[in-house]
Amino acid sequence: MLLGRSDRGLLAQWWFTVDRGLMSAVLLLMASGVLISMAASPPVAERIGIDTFHFFRSQLFYLVPAVCVLVTLSFFTPRLARRTGLLVFFGSLALMVAALFFGPEIKGAHRWINFGPINLQPSELAKPSFVIVAAWFLSENTKRPELPGQWIAGLMAIIFVGLLIMQPDFGQTALVILTFGSMLLIYGISWITVVGLGGLAAAGVLATYALVPHVKSRVDRFLSPDKGDTFQVDTAIQAFNNGGLMGTGPGGGEAKLVLPDAHTDFTFAVVGEEFGLIACLLLMALFAFVVLRILVRAKTEADPFPALAMSGLALVFGFQAIINMGVNVALLPAKGMTLPFISYGGSSLIGMAFAMGLVLALGRRRPGVQSSISAFTPAFA
């Protein structure tokens, strides 16, 4: 690329200020997802009686807008990224409400809404945009203590979580609560508030276990596998055992032939069987690189808004990856959550591209901005 640091064009300014290492890692994850979809999805498609490469072609179809979203957002200024996050969040909430009344019921849940041939899950876009909204109100509270930023951010969290519960989607609910709780800790709330919120979260978990039969069933099967059907988890564990260090080779796995969710929730098991432990470790290292790269950049940010927003986006990305992989190796109860950029799912792919695009926008180097690790000092006072 014939660009010099003396160039003042938009492309040159973007090229020398964007985190190219982070962008490369994200694009590598996207490319890996397409290749893994090619390996994992054909048997699932054949089993349910649709075209063999339906899921693969669909993943390719959504990859194009996902890359466009990632790159386009990376050109944004922090102010434009914040405004975009606000608009997308409230738009996503409206679509979540619409999905409750007009969306199709799939496996007992109303999480999707159809736009012709496109099936959208609004909560996937609401997750990263909620982080932007929460970070904005919390950071404004550090600049203007008279503004009830904590209360407004908490209200937005309650509305979002309430809609997720109504769908219902308890996996996403847990992810959002975990992410928002972590953001509050980074922001600097008092220990009394920490204990109070922790108690409320624990009470919510117990109430969900007691009142929601399918959640109780999943937890019981996790704690006592002999009490119910653990076919998918058992098959996933066997897939890792079959794969060993180097794997059985592309196309040589057996788990995808019988796993109903081999292309979504249990894609990591297919990776373990066909590409082996080394491939799993490399994939985990790539996820860790993305999260740590963002957190390191956030730590050096002087402005509390991008610092908190980047931290929250890194956490929602990292927590989702940990939950998916934890379910695959039987360390967590089954939650029905995709592996970012790897599992099949157009809404998930575009939602995570939106999140990483916002990170790239907020993390661009800005001349004249001094690094600081005390951005949240007012919150601790």
C-alpha cells in the first residue's frame, strides 16, 4: 500500500491509526469460521433434509455484510461510534418487542424477526450497543457527578434483561448481567453495592432454577448426568477424545453426523475431533489475543468512555467464547450460545462484527491524547 505518514487523506489517516493487529485477528477468526462451517454443517443439513451446503452458503452470505460492518465502523470517530451505538440499541430494543408479538416461535422462544428471507435476532445487536450505552452514562457520571448515570445505565440494563427473559433467553441474560456487573466493577462501585447486586443476582439464579423447568432440567443434568439426557455433551466429550492431539482430519469426524447442533453450539467439539487439541489451543489463543489486546488498549485510554466501552466489548466477546467452550467440555451447563465468529449464525456474526468495529473505532490512536490509567478515579472517590 503506497501510503505515507505525511498523507492527510481519510484512508491514510485510518491506516496509521487503526489497530491492524486486532483487525487481522478478527478477520482470521471470520475466515476460520467459514472453513469450520464447511467441515461441520453439511451433515446437519443433510440430516434435516435441506441442501447439503445450505449453512455454508448462508455463512458466506452473511460474511460479506459482517466484514463491511467491521471495516466501516473502524473509520468512525468515538463520538460517531457512540451515537451509532445509541441508535442501534434503541432500535434493537424495538425489534425485540416486535419479535415478542410478531416473530416466529422457534423451540418455544420468540427471539427472531423476519425481514423477507433474512431472519434477524435483534438481541445480538443489542448486546454490543448496550455496552456503548452503559459506558456512556457511567463515564458521564465521572465527569458530571450530578448526572444519575449509574441509575440510567442500571435502568437500561433492567429493560434489556427484562426483554431477554420474556423471549425467553436465559443464556444471553446471564451474559449481559455478567458483562454489566464487570463494567460496574471497572467503573468503581462501592463494596456495599457489589454485595447487594451479587445478592440480587444469586436470588435471580435461584428463582430461575425454581420457576423455569427447562433451566432446572439443564442444571440438574449438569450436576447429575444420570438424571437426564446428556447426549450432546457426551458426544462432544467423545469427539475431543477421538481427535486427540492432531485430529482425525477434515471430514473424518463422527460427532457432526449425530450432533443436532454441530454447526452452532457444538462447533468447538467438531474442531477438536477433526483438527485436534493443537487447533483448539490455537483457536483459544486467538480469542485470548483479541480480548487482551482490547483490554491493554483500554487501560491506556485517558477518556473514561472509550476505556469503559472497549473493556465491556472485550468482556462480552470473551465471556461468550468461554461459555460456549465451557459447555462443549462439560464445565458449564448447556446454554445454547454460539462461539463468536466460528459458529453458524448470521445475526451472531454481524453482531460480533459490530462489536469489534466499535472497538476498532474507539481504539484508534488519536494525536494529542495522553495515556492514563486513572480514568475512573472520580468513581472511586
